[in-house]
Amino acid sequence: MANSEYEYVKREFEFDRCLPPSNWIVVRIDGCHFHRFSKKHDFKKPNDENALNLMNDCATAMLEKFPDIVFAYGVSDEYRYDILT
């Protein structure tokens, strides 16, 4: 974004601030071109077991790597299982 017409976004909207204790942070992780990834790995529709296991394993890995995460949830037209801790 440096030296672009959108440099103002960084100047005006990015800042260093800390959240007060005991606040919840919600992070949405979204992929792109999942249809290409599915085709490359020959995932079957709907709800390929390997694809579901991969997404569950990714969410579980995030929960294990960051112990402060208390909840992971997956939702998509390709994803139908929930993971809870």
C-alpha cells in the first residue's frame, strides 16, 4: 500500500492501541478460491470427509497454538461441522 492512492488508510485508520482486559476478540479467517483447491485435491461434493477433516484439523491447531482461544466455529457451503473446546 506504500506510495499508493490508499496510503491515507494507513495514516488515518491504523493506530497502536491496546484492548482493555477481559474483552473478547473475534477473528474471521476466510479463504479464497476454495473451489480451485477442492478441484485440485479432488474433494467430493457435498462434504468431502478429507476436506472436513482438514478444516477441523486447522481449527484444532489454532486452538492448540493459541490457548487463549476458547471457541472455533466453521461455517460455509463446503463446511458443515463445528469444533468447540
